[in-house]
Amino acid sequence: MAIKWIDEIQGTGKKILLRLDLNVPLEKRNDKWEITDTTRIDLSLPTVRFILEQNPSKLIIMSHLGRPKGKIDPQYSLEPVATYLAEKLHEEITLTETCLDAGIQTLLHLSRPRIIMLENLRFHSEEEKNDNVFAAQLAKYGDLYVNDAFGVSHREHASVYQIISHFKNKAYGGFLLKKEIQSFAKILERPDRPMIALLGGAKVSDKVKCIEKLLPLVDNILLGGAMAYPFLASKGLSVGKSLCSKEDQALATILLRQDKGQKILLPLDHVGATNPDAKESEIITTKDAHVPANIAAFDIGPATIQLYVSKLKLARTIFWNGPMGFFEKPLFAQGTKSLALAMSEMQNSFRVVGGGDSVAAVQQFHLADKFSHVSSGGGASLEYIEEGDLPGIKALKFGVN
């Protein structure tokens, strides 16, 4: 079955229950929690604005924030999110005390405000348990349901999965969800070639399934970041004090055996130091792929950058997930920044940034608008690559028993 998309919705006069992923980073400044990156909220705006244009009687927005472990915790309140969203929409938004607040039904029958935001879903353990009674309580708020929360659609949680059972033929996918699915389809189903995967980050174990799925699809996989060192160690190269667990090295050995076409490319050199807080005068660049015994590698070196940029420039399709080094530190950001800049200039190629720290990197370098698609989901992006679908998306297609 096909997903019913939001542009088919007949929302006039209806109460529309909208699941968004508003899980944004917060920082306490002057005793007040402030949003440090509004990307996820901004990506949701087209769907929110479209729904409001349909003149619903009420728009009820729900989301989680952080990991409050099923208990009310003020530091995870959605209040900063509601304030920011109200400013962007120039609309009044009422934030409920909890998502099961006894006063919500009263709010639903008042003429104003048009927008209600339910307090953090994860203040209730039933959300992550995919509890049907909890889902039914949420479902009572809306006549129609819209999922535009790609970033949590890889979870069987009550608000993205079980809730569908209460909206038979009345559940829709939002604009962001549609863009995510279409973008990943271009990678998994009909990529223009050559296709390159650029993978970084900390652990091989986090991306082993992704690498296995991509190996037959791509022309090359370029590895960087901490996950490259177990591969180098499995090939007999010294990695010094770089991150390299025995588990990851064992997984890397298996993946290299599976790589019959020798598609996996590894760093030729490194930038490192004795510790990540080293001064510029203490930074070394290795002459080859070996890392000295007393050094930890924190970035790819210039020869690797040159090789990887040359490969990327030939590509017509690129999937990028994971930084090439400790990019949060300026001294170890050159690898990630150089490759991000190279990809940002390739306007004739389809380039997807697959969530997580990669998104933080393109935001830091002010390059997000130069890519074909910047995914809103980290774990969801990887799982979509691995499985070709997600539980929350399957529920929209086929319903829930």
C-alpha cells in the first residue's frame, strides 16, 4: 500500500494531531534553557504551515525531547521549543502541563488558541513501551494524524507506531518524511553512478550493517574518523593510542574479507597528538598510514584529503554519514571541512548528509544549504539504509494490527 501524503488531507474544521521530531539541543544560560540548534524545528515548518493553511479547528503538536526516562523532568520541557515555534509562526501556542493533562479536552473546544503543544511524550514511560492505552489517549485529541517525525520513525513508539491503529485511513505522512524517503530511494534504488559512501564516526559496530548493505551498491566506501583505525589495525598497521576496540577490529576484519572488489578505502595519513587538547605546536602529521605509539589520530591527513576529494569529484551520488575527525576542535577539523567543501561545490551530483554529527558539521561550516538533502535523522538514516524501511513508515503504509 502507498502512504497517504499530507497534500491529500482534507483538514478544514478538523482537529489534526501532528507528530514532529523537535528533539533539539538545549543549553542553560542565565538560569534559562535555550535552543542551540533549531534545525529540526525549522525542517518541520513547511508541514506545520501547510496544515494551518487548511484551516483546522485545532493543530495539536506532539514530540519528545531528550531522555527523561519516563519521569517529569523540567530540563526536558518543550517550553523553549513552543516559544521558538510561536515566534516563527506568529501564532499563539499553548503548552500543556503533560501530554495527558485533564484540561486538554477543554482546550480542544475553545476557539483559541489554534495550536496546542503537548508536553514531552517521554515524560511517560508508556511512549517508549509502545503502549496501546497511551496511544489511544493521544489519539482522542485528533480527527486526523500526521507523522512528520522521520528521526524517530525507526522506533516502535506509541506516538509513531501504535497510534496508527486508531487512525484507519486517517493517517498521513508529512512533507519532511516524504523528502527523506524520496532522497534515500535515490541512493538505494536508482543511484546515478559512480556512487560513493563517505563514512566516519566513532564505532565500526554502529555502522557494520550499513557497510554490508552499501558494499554491493557503491563504487567506493571512503572511511575516516575513529572507525577507520580498527580497519587499519586489522591490516597490520599501527594505530598508536587511537580509538580501536578489539570488538571493532574483529568486525573490520570480517568486513574487509567481504570486500571482494576492494571498494573500501582507508586513510593514507593522519593528524594527531598525545591528547585532543594539545596545542598547535604539539600536533603532528604522519608520513604514512602508521600512527606512532605515543600518538592518537584525531583527523585524516592531507594525502588522504587529496585522495578522497579526487574520488568524490567523480561521483554522481554521495551518501555521507560521520565526520572524518574530531571536527569540534579547530585543529582537527580540516579533514571534515575539506571534504564537506568539496561536496558542497558538486552541484551536478546528488549528495545526502545522513544525520547525526555530519549534520552538526555542515551546520558548523555553514554549508547545509549546499547539499541535495540533509537528513533529520541520525539513527533513522542508518537504519533506513540498512533495512530499506522503518517501523513508523511501515505503519503508515500497512497499518498496525
